[in-house]
Amino acid sequence: MAWRDAGGVTAEVSGSHLLVAVGREPNTHALNAKATSVVLDGHGYVQVDEHLRAAEGVYALGDVKGGPAFTHIPYDDYRIVRDALLSGVQRSYTERPVPYTLFTDPQLGRVGITRQEAVHSGRAVRVYTLPMSRVARAIEMNATAGLMRAVVDDVTDQLLGVTVLGPEGGEVMSALQLAMMGGLSAHTLRDATLAHPTLSESINNLFMGQPERLGAPSVPLN
């Protein structure tokens, strides 16, 4: 199969099977939304504000509002509405990270922006890449297919996005997501004392490597 990406580069991949996922339409046609102030978009999804309000006194949660179709997303939708109704705390769904894991072999975990998105943003970033063939635990498990990649803001040293393709990629990604949420810098993660031999120990090695620099002029790397 061949395709052309946004940059006009043609790529080709071969395989034994092709999975086509075309999505599903929301079954909102029976809601009679026109009789209310609830608005549906052209695909039938309920339109909401950042606090998941579809109209006065009406909230829309989960797949019916569109967006990432992951189980953990509607669960957080519930928490946003719960906090608003029971505690008066207004939280925006636009502020949350959207991690996901594909349980393939090797497993893929992703959160935040990708290298391609960083390139298009034009911001100054460092991109760290570590092949799984250099991860001690992966070598011990004879599971060295894949890589780890992190996009780091070159001014603040904060993580912007993480990709982990390898054994338990979702678990390692989640550890890095917590670091992102806690504001830990790449240098802090580089120098952290992590248990050996674990997959998470690879976080040290990831940030020890020579990064690729993208975007505007950057600050010196200490």
C-alpha cells in the first residue's frame, strides 16, 4: 500500500492484513435536539463548551460529544461534571492530556505532541530518541523492537510529548505522563535514580542521548 503524507513524501508499506476503521455515527437522531437549545454538528455530535455544557442545565459526556474514543476520556468527563455539580469546581476538558495505548506487539503508548506536530509549530524543541535495542530490560526480555521518543521544550526543559513503542510501552509512557503533569524537567529525569533492571530505568538513558534540535534558536544544553 502506498500513500503520500502532508509533506508530499510518498511512502509504501506491505503486510498480510489491512484493518480499516471508519468510525461510528452517534445515535443522536432520536433526541429531537431541534426542540431544545442543544446543537448538533454535521456528524450528529453534541456541541459542548469547555466544561461539557451543551445547554443550560444540560451536559454531554463521552462519545456523544465527539473527540477521542477512549474509555478513560468519558470517565474523566464524568469527573468534570461530578465536580461541577457536587463541588462547584469548574474544570475544562481542554486542559487534560489525552494518552492512549495500542495493545499491539510491540505495545505503543502516546501522550502529548509528536515530533511532526513540533516541527509544524515552529517552537524550539529537542527530540530525544532511544531504540529499544539499548534498553537493558528489553534486551533481557528479548523484546528489542521499537523505540522511545520524547519532545522537550528547549527553553523550559519541560516534556511536551512522549512516544514509547516497545514492551509495556503504555506503562512506561504513563510514567512519563506523570512526570509531564508534575512539571519534572528532562534533566531531572535524566539524573533520577531509578531501579535496575526495569523498563522505566530507560527514562534515564532516553535523556542522556544527543537530541535532535528543531525550531527557533535554542538554549545551551547543560
